[in-house]
Amino acid sequence: MSTPASSSRIAGFHKLPIADRVEAVARFAGLEPGECAHLLDTGNLPAELADHLIENVVGTMNIPVGIATNMRIDGEDRLIPMATEESSVVAAVCNAARQCYDAGGFTTSMSGTLMIAQIQLTGVGDPQLARLRILERKAEVQASCDACDPVLLQLGGGFRDLEVRVLETRGGTMVITHIVVDTRDAMGANAVNTMAEKLAPQIAGWTGGRTNLRILSNLADRRLARARCVWPLAAIGGEAVRDGMLSAYHFADADPYRAATHNKGIMNGISAVVLATGNDTRAVEAGAHAYAARNGRYASLTHWEVTAEGDLAGSIELPMAVGLVGGATKLHPTAKIALKVLGVRSAEALARTIAAVGLAQNFSAMKALATTGIQKGHMALHAQNIAMMAGALGEEIERVARVLVAKGTVRIDVAEAELKALRAG
Ligand code: NAD
């Protein structure tokens, strides 16, 4: 029996060549030939590679890559590739970096490149004894983990520590084993997951319990990237601006409603570099937000204070599980070029650079919010997007956008009316 075009049950979809998948989707969704051709144009990511990166590929999604200029990090000038669809994000980093460049830019550091994998153990009547039984096997745990990844071991990475926690849950007492692994220049998810899966039956054997989940923690708090920077009072525009920014920070640090948006702004910069370098944006986002709530209340990822000289000092610290190898980093051609542009030679240097970008982003967002408001900077590009949505083409885009900004009403209906008037001459 053939499947009707309206059914989502498409047998063997994953086995089809990309063109046939697109045809099946076109039948389902009524795509025009031009829309199918658009999907099949995968741009600068070869279709064959895309087909190997994820499942059921029918196309690629292009996101602009911009370069943030003016960044000086640990005494070295760096150009920062950022992949984002949001206007003002790249400009924000350029602006913040320009205002601290002459004062020396950013100073960064890192706590290490350690990842944690968790093994969940349930059904043990004597959890405290089980905990010690596991801890006593540290040498065996190390041997088991290190045997999983001789490449990592050769590079100076591998097992570093063993921690076991007794956790009270709605489903009873659990014994949670953490293996702490140095994953060097890899983000390390696959590396530590493999170790955890191998270790789990041994843990069950030592304790008589049942192991369940075996997976890394994205709260990578042994892999903290840090950046700090001082913006001279004169460069930022005086005391009123500085104090407005400090007040914005105090608000964010005290109120989760504000902190969510404050940190979202930070992640605008961070995720854009994470994406441009082929790293896992969701892993970094999850780590950042979990870290922001580590004290029981969601708060700011940055800290701001006034120096003895009256300048504005900012700092950031957050988990940064990114790599130079593994995942898409070494496969995606744009990611490889982005890493070359960045000129970083270790995952640690990449992580530290990304932290500096997050701090720069936060500076600009707070400054805009505490002075002219965020919309002024956003509006020029946003107005162009609205003009395009209204149907403006070529030179019309800029002309319609200018009118929208001048009128102070960046709305689709106004853009449509302006476009109509423009075309009517
Ligand atoms: P990977 O397994 O592709 O590569 C890491 C391996 O590369 C190491 O284990 C090592 O054997 C080898 N290697 C070669 N040179 C190295 C060097 N200089 N430093 C370190 N290792 C080197 O990748 P990975 O980093 O283990 O995993 C990353 C991928 O896992 C990402 O695609 C991520 O999206 C995915 N992932 C994430 C999660 C999560 O975040 N929750 C879960 C599962 C998978």
C-alpha cells in the first residue's frame, strides 16, 4: 500500500538520497520547484558532508558570519568570527573592544579542561557504604577510563579524579559517581560518555545496585573560562554612564527576570563564536545558565565594580566546554576557517577568547540600555529587515529603512505604505 502524500510516516526516509528526501517533503508540504532548488543549494557546506553531520538532511541553513574587530586579549590582537542572525551583536563587541583597546583590552584565564561524566546508581540499600566501595576502586576506575581513549592519554589528557555523591530524590536514594577527565583540546562529550558507559557495569558489580544513566554533565564547572577588563572612565563617557551601567548590573544580579535577559545578551556574543567555530552551542548555553543559578538563585554571569581610579571593571566566569577537535570543529569548512582567523592553538585559548567576547557584549548591552536604550542601535538594521519583509528590493531596502527610522515607527504596515509610495514615484 503506498503512503499518501499527507502522511508523516515516510518509510526509509533516512536511506533516501537528499534529492529524493526533498521530493518527498515537497509532496507533503506542496513545495514549489524553486523552493526545492533552494533547499538543494547547500552553499559552502558540501551536501555530502551535511548528510554525514546529521540525519535526514534536506538542505543547509546559512547564517551570516561577521568579524568583530578591536579585540585585544592577553596582549594579542584578535579578529573574532561570529555566526549570528541577530543585528547589533557583532557591532556591540567591536564597540566595547574599541573603548578598552588603548587601556590594554582583556585579560583571561582558565581553571582547566576537565569534564565530568555522571553514572547513576539506584537500588542500593547501603548508599554510604556503596559510595566508599566505589571511591576505594579509584585506581581501577582510572585504568578503565584511560584504556578507553589512548589518543587522549597520549596527548596528556585522561582520568583525573573520582567523586561519589549520595543524592536524595523523589525516586529514593541514588549514588552518583562523577569521573573527572581532562579532555584537552576536545569538548569531550563522546570521550567521557564512552568512559562512563564502560565503567557502569563495574560500579553495579562493586555495589550490587543498578546503573541507569551514563552521561556527561554540561555543568562543566571544572572548565571555567574567565575574562576581566577595565574600561577607563573617559572612554565610556563619564560617571553618569558608568553609574547607570553599575545600576543595570545590580538590577540583573538581584532579579532573575532581568538576569535572564542580561545573560541572554552575554550569550549573544558567546554562542555566535561557539557556532562559528563548529562547537556545541546548546552545551555551552546549558552550562552557562546552570552556572548562573549555582547558588540557588539565577544571577548575572558577569560582575561589575568601580576601581580606585574611578574606572569601570568588568569580569566574567563561566563553564566553557569547547574544542578544536571533535564534533563539527574539524569537519565544517567554515568552522576550520573561523579557527584559523581566531588564531587560537588550544581549546583553552578558544574558551578564554569566548569569555572575553561575552564580557564585551555585556558591556555594550548595559551601556546602550543605561543610556540611549537598546532600540536605537538595533533600529537601522532592524528597519532594513522590516523593509525586506514588506517586499523592498535592492536600493529600495535602504530608502524605506531610512524613512522608517526617521519616522520612529519601524513597522511592517508603515514599510508597506512607504514602499508603495516610493514605487508610485
Ligand atoms: P570526538 O569524540 O569527535 O573527538 C574527541 C576525541 O578526539 C578524543 O576522545 C581523542 O581521542 C581525539 N583527539 C584527537 N586530538 C585530540 C586533542 N588534541 N585533544 C583531545 N582529544 C583529541 O568529540 P568530543 O569532543 O568527545 O565530543 C564532542 C561532540 O559530542 C559534539 O559534537 C557534541 O555536540 C557532542 N555531544 C554533546 C553532548 C552534550 O553536550 N550533552 C552529549 C553527547 C554528544
